[in-house]
Amino acid sequence: MKEKILDKAADMFLNYGFKSVTMDDLANEMGISKKTIYTHFENKTKLVQESTLSIFNKINAGINIICANGKNPIEELYDIKKFVISHLKDEKSSPQYQLQKYYPKIFHNLKEKHYELMKECTVNNIKRGLELDIYRKNLNVEFISRIYISGVASIKDNRLFPEGTFPVKDLQDYFLEYHLRGIVTPKGRKILNNIINSTQE
């Protein structure tokens, strides 16, 4: 039952926001009593903490599977982007904003975990791209990985990129192409163009 509550809570939090969803909403949606929820989670903060960790762990596991597939690093980044978007409900800005505002400690801990995961993943991706001669040899791996991570964070800022002007999926595509065009070799550019052309057909 605990897993079912976690899954449903995570789904509702991502759709409607961490502050907006009440314990009553969750109980009604699941057709159970609030008492049942409180048997597994002493309060809403605990539920938010465990559900965000559950989301993070699922995404982490999915990214590890993608990285283990052995695809070239350019395809790998596109596969990760697709996977993350599908698991974060197109990452609407409201849930993240509410988590940051009403549960700052949980938000900060999650942000630290997210940074460590992204750093390891991005550094490995760049190193493999260099080995395969699809990324430029003169890249500073530390700089490129950090600028990429900071860019991923920046495009989530609704003040810089309002959702009405920049739909989430388009924004992710623009940013990934921008990142890759700056670091690919002619060999890598062919792979990138093939991926972009195939998604536009």
C-alpha cells in the first residue's frame, strides 16, 4: 500500500503542485481513508520528501539503463531528454516552484542530488564523445559539463523562458541542439542532423 500511495502522490504532485494537493485530495483519489495514508506517512512533509525521492530514484535508474545501452553520446542525450520529459509530466513550472517555496529543505537536498547525477552523466557523455571523435578534441570537459548543467537549470526559469512563448518540449529541443552544435565534430554533426531530421519527419 505504501508504494501505491507514493506512486499516486508523486503523480498528483507533478500534475497539480506540491502545495495544491492535500491529504484529502489524495485519499479521495485513491478511495482510501486519510488514516491509511497517515499509517505510512506521519505528515504531508514526509510524504512530499519520500515521493520526490521516489521520482528521483526512478529517473536515476532510467538514465543508468539508457547509458548502459551503449548508444553514441549524441543519441544518448536525446534518449535521456525524452525519458525525463515523459516522467516529469513535461515538467510544468508550478510543481517545482511550489516545492521550492513551501518545502525549501527538500528542494535543496533534491537539487544537490540532481546536480551530482547530472555532473557524472554529463562528464561521462563528453568523454565518450571525445573518444569516438564526435566531440571536438579541444573541449574543456569541466567547463562544458558545468555550462550544460547551468543551462538545463536556466531554461526552467519561467521569467527567462515564459511557458506561453517557449513550450517545454520545444525549449528542451532548442537547448540540446544549441549545446551539441557547439561541441560536435563534422562526424558528430552528421549524427546530430540525422536525429533532428528524423524527429521532424
